[in-house]
Amino acid sequence: MNQKSVCIYCGSRPGNDPAFTADAEVLGVGLAQNGWRLVYGAGDVGLMGSVARAAQAAGADTFGVIPQHLVAWEVGKSDLSRYVVTETMHERKKVMFMNCDAVVVLPGGAGSLDELFEVLTWRQIGLHEKPIFIVNTNGYWAPFMQMIEHVVAHGFAEESLLSYITPVPDAATALTALRRALS
């Protein structure tokens, strides 16, 4: 049986709600408990650092990918099971996505949105069928989901776009959904 890998997109900052960090930690521990590998942006700051440290402490295999220009800024976490330094952000995103079976998006900023929109677009145009889960901690992603509904309502995407994203209220629910998707 091949080990399943879950790509986590999330903030390089912790945000201002302690529930964001709590969900990152629950997700990290849950990856280990399910025998899944963490694939993420290799940072040791913000939610990225929280999910990675929790996953490592619980015994998960960890695979981090970071572009050279962010190693200092995001404090590259080189003590991972596998640590890859890329030349560009685009290469980082490609390596992360090619090495996962599912995507989970925790709260984050412009970088997380960029990653999310890229995998959503790739799904829309038929380049993959990997599940994409959005952890809507305390309603963080509600405006994003409204925006996607707005895009569909105004004729810029088919209704099917909404089915490519599965919002879940918290990390525990994300883990349950991942178990179903990866079984």
C-alpha cells in the first residue's frame, strides 16, 4: 500500500484567531495518526510551522518545498523528512501538488489564495481530480465561497466549479473527509 500524501496550504503567519493555530495542530497530528505524509511549503513560521511541528511531533513523514528566495523569510524547516529548495514559486507549487493525493487549505493570505486558485483552476480544466478541502475555521473562508458562488452566478464558471471544493468547519471534520477520500 502506498503512503498517501496530503498537501496543506496555509498562512506563513498565525492570523489573529487562536483557533487557526489549533486547527493547524489538529491537522498535523491527524496526518500522523492516519499514516499520511505532510506536503507543505517548508516554512517554520505561522500556520505552516504549527502544522509541521505538530505532524513531526506525532511521527508523520514530512515533505517541505520552499523556493530559495523564501528560505530566510519563511525560516526554511530543514529538519523535515524531505526538504526541497526550488528556484521559483511556480516550481514550489508544482512539486507540492505533484507529490500529494489531496489538498487541504487552512486560513492564509495571498499565497494560500494563489495556491488554492491554481489547483482549483487545474481541476476546472480537467488536469486532476484530487479532492480539495477548505478548513473554514470560524467562517474564515465564507467570503471566498461567496466569491466562487458569485463567479458562477454571473456566468464566468459552470456550477460544477462549486463541487470541486469541499468546505469543512474544522480540522477534525477535514480529517474525517480525508479518510473517506483517500480510502
